[in-house]
Amino acid sequence: MVSNNHPHNQKQPDKTLHSTNRLLRWTDVQPLVAICRSHAHQLIAKGLFPPPRKLVPGGRASAWVESEIQAWIQQRIADGDNSDPDAA
């Protein structure tokens, strides 16, 4: 009997499924950032939040790049660690 335990025969997990460059719809973004959609769009207009990307040129559907959302979250954490508690 031939064994299929050779490394070339073993299926490797698809790492692209777990990439931080996925496109996320707002329903996925909102729980991560804990702000409402209208506030996110106000921040986008000020350049303070990552803008969404159109899923189809000229279309209505948009999504956010996960790595940009994660970077925004990490920056908020870093800003909080370095902020003056009396400066609010």
C-alpha cells in the first residue's frame, strides 16, 4: 500500500483566505471600528478614515481593504497609548 504522507501530496492551507488584504463590506467593518457609517464617512471626508473602494467601476457597491482598516485601528491604539488624558 502506498502512503500519501509525502509533503508534495499534502494539501497546504490557502493563506490568501486569511490575508489582511481582503475586501470587507460595512457590516464587517463596523464591528471592528465601533463607529457608525455616517461618522466613518465624515472621517473619510476629512482624510481620517480609509476610504472604501468601488467593487465595480461605476457601480454602487463599496468595500474597505482589511489591511487599511487594521492599520487605522492600530493607529487609534497607538494614539491612545501616547495621548494626554487631560487633553480631551
